[in-house]
Amino acid sequence: MEVIKIKGTDDTPSVILDKDNEIFEISGRSLPEDVTTFYEPILNWLDEYAENPNSKTVFAFKLVYFNTASSKLLLDILMKLEEMYENGNDILIKWYYPEDDEDMEEAGEEYSDIVDVPFEQVSYVL
Amino acid sequence: MDKHNVKGFLEFVYDFYRSMKAHEITLVYEGEITHQITKAFTSLTESNMAKQEESNTVQKKVFHVMVECLQNISKHADTFGSDDYLFAGRGIFMVSKGSEDYHVTTGNVIENRKIEELTDMLEEINSLDKEGLKQLYKQQMRQGRLSDKGGAGLGFIDIARKTGNKLEYHFLPIDETSSFFLLSSSISRTL
């Protein structure tokens, strides 16, 4: 399956979606000029991946900032993973937040309340 | 400009400068709000705050509020005339710093027919406590579809949550069809 590898900028996150190497990660800052256009290929990739996923999928979110427009698209990604989980796949979300960033920690808690999928909060030092 | 007018204009500039100083305005802009402008203003304010050794928490909150305010204008400011595109997505944007707080203030033209809905939304947000805002945010994220302009309707809720303060707003009439909408958010420097 095709690998998605997007290098982050000061307003778009780094994205790695690599089925063979089992890396699924979104990190950095997310305030793209056009959120829908930015996230569309990622959502499409997940649709294709869902048809034949790995035996286990650990999806990492390691964001330091995202705007409200991005928050809806992040939920769309989580909902696709939730759907895969509901279909019997082994899915784990790892939500990384800088240890002093309560807002990012809380954002993770909120997403874990909304979607029904195994969700792990991981703090790290920036 | 004749000589008299030049002098008057330059005096105005000095008054303007003094007003800015008096209100501790660190950034003021009037015009179209584009993505490039948003990036430039946030990075300028970030480096100013870093120089002043504001805490990471304060820096992040100011950044959040600035982005949401700027995007509100770029996506929701209305045009003056019927289809005068020159006035779309324009407004005034201001950052000021007091001894206790940062203030992010925006102003833009909106159609009068939208005032009621906007007021209801702002009043609902201002009536909620921390937990209530959290529930509203989650509900909006789940139900709210992105509008054709890409706004998620979450910006105001996010500003109220990040600042912990009420949204201060005001409408000033322009004519029968439009008004000027002002919104000011305060971020405490002692967070």
C-alpha cells in the first residue's frame, strides 16, 4: 500500500502513514489554510487501509497545537479508527502531550470520551 | 496634500502613536485577513512574548485566541455593499498588553440579520461554566459539520475555554443593513 509521508511546516503537521513499517503518526502543528484539502488524502488513505489492515494498529497523535477547524478533522480520523475497532480490529490510539500542556492533555481526554476505541494518554518532555 | 493638511496629518500620526502607547497596543492592523497575515501576526507575537519571557501557558493561550479571532474575520466578515469583494474578510485586528492581561480585539462588518443568531451564540457561551463549555464543545464537534467556508463553529467556545473569561462584545450600527461587530478577549499574564 502507498506510503503517505508529509513533512511538517509551521502550519501543517508531519504525517506518516506506512502500513508495511507499522507507523501511523500525526505530529506538530495543525492550522492549515484549508483543513479539508489537507486532511482529505489522509482520510482516503484510512478508508483504503481499513479494507485490509494490519493485525494491530497503533495510531500516534503527537500534536503541540491544533486550531478548532482542525479539531473536527482529527475527530473524523478517530471515528474511522473507531469504526475499524468496532469491526473487530486491534486498534490503539496513543495521544502524546507535552507534560506541562494541560489543554492538550484535556483535548485527548475529550476525544477519548467521544470515540469508543482503546485510548492511551502519554506525556512527554518537549 | 497642501502644507496645512500635511501638518494636520502628521499631528494625527503623533496622536495615533500616543494613543497606541497609552493603550499599550503592540499590534494593530486593518485590512484583509489572509492565511499569510495570520501566520505573520502569530509568529511576530510569539517572538515578542518569548522575548518578554511570558510563560509557555500564556504564550499558547494568546496564540490560540489570535488564530481563532483572525479566522473568524477571514471566514465570517461580511461585505459592505451587495457584492463588494474588496470588503470581504476584512476587519481590524489589535493586540494590546496591560500589566495583568493581554487583550485580543477584533472588529468587522456583519449584516444586521445575523446579529440575533450571533448574540444568542455568544450569550449561551457566556452563560456556561468550564464544564458546560466542555460539553458544548464536544457536542458541536460531534454534530457540527464544517460550513462551506470551513468554519467549525467552535472558535468562540474555544476562546472562552482557553481564556477562562467571558467574551466581551458590542455591535455598533453602520446603516440599515450592516453593523460593526467588536469582540475582545482577555488572557491573564499570571497563568
